[in-house]
Amino acid sequence: MRIPRFYQTQTFALNGVFQLSDEASHHASRVLRLPVGATIELFNGDNRAYTAEITAVSKKSVDVKITAEREANVESDLKIHLAQGISKGDRMDFVLQKSVELGVHEITPLFTKRCNVKLSGDRLEKKQEQWQKIVISACEQSGRNFVPKVLPAMKLTDWLAAERNGITVTLDPHVKTPFSGLAEANEYHLLIGPEGGFSEQEVLATAAAGCHPVQLGPRILRTETAALAAITALQCHFGDLG
């Protein structure tokens, strides 16, 4: 049986006893109904996994004791930074979840001309928190012990103007360069458009910013499909898939 995994922000010490966060306590006691003596696994983003035993369960809290720790780095040597045009509904959530499963290192949501999602102020702040929670949940599920950051959402123009290391890649079904034709690097920035793609002006701006256009075949892909297929291609050619 798979051991339940929980992300916690604190530093762990062997034989240390502490209380799980409210959210983790609720999930452990009310959703999973884990009893005293049950074994769980904890992580805090330091690429280690911590085995813990539940020592007390109440209506609102769960106490645990750290019984073992181990190095548990399952990260690819390839760092993929996903810059994703924000899409409506569950599509953005889906991209975040699955890109984390595929090993993405960092994510920047982008506002573009054809982005039909209006977010600002408190709504944007709450959405950012929701996106980060989705990433954490995906790490719990996939066994990752490093937590990718969802960086603050920004305009495409600002993102293109920023300095960065590595190679910046964007998709274009009209070019002939495949992913295998890219120069090998340890870091790639993957730029994916929203529903409806980039505008003509944005395509020109990506070229002016030095983005490398590559193709994933002759077919037009949905934004969520494009992101995941491109991450997979990068991991297969330069990372730890395949």
C-alpha cells in the first residue's frame, strides 16, 4: 500500500515530534482516516524524505514523530522553466499538475494579448496561492521532494525583456527544426501561448527576443497539450525520460 505523503514547511529532525498543519491534519484524520501508529512520509522541499509515525489524533490536529530520513532526489539534471499563457477553467490547473509530474523546475504564468482571463489584485493573489497548492499536491502524488515555484504572473512583454540563462524555446508548426535540433543545455525556458496562440505581434516579439522556434509535428496543439508534449520532448532529448 502506498504511504501517504504530506508537504510541510518546517525543518525536520530525527525523533522530533510536531503537529501537522491544519490542512494536512484534516486530510490525514478526516479524509484518509489514519489512526495512531500509521506511517506517513513528509517532505519540505529539501530533496529528502522523512518517515513519520502518527502519535496522536484529535478532531482538529494530528501529531507525528519523525522516525527516519533519507536522501530522495528524483530531480532531473535538466532545468525546465515553463512560461505558460494563462488559460480559462481547469486547463491551467491541468498544465501545472502534469508539468510538475514531468519534472518542470519553475513556472511563470503569462498575460498575453489573447489571454481571456482577467486577474488582478486579490483575485490574482488568491489564484497564485491556488496554483502553488496544485504544484504541492502534484509533488505529494508524484514523489518529488523539491517543490517548483509558481512565480508571480507577468505580461509576456516583461517576460521577454528579462535576462535569463539557458535557451528559450517556443513552438511553431511552420518551422522544420525539431527538438532534437536544439543545442544541448542544462536549462531551457519553454514559452507556451494561451488558447488561440500568440498574436502576430507577439510572434515577432519572441523572435526579436531570441526565442528558438521548434516544431512538435504538423498539427495544431491545444495549449495544455503543447506544454506537456514539449516538456516531454525536452526531457526525452536532454533530461531523464526515455
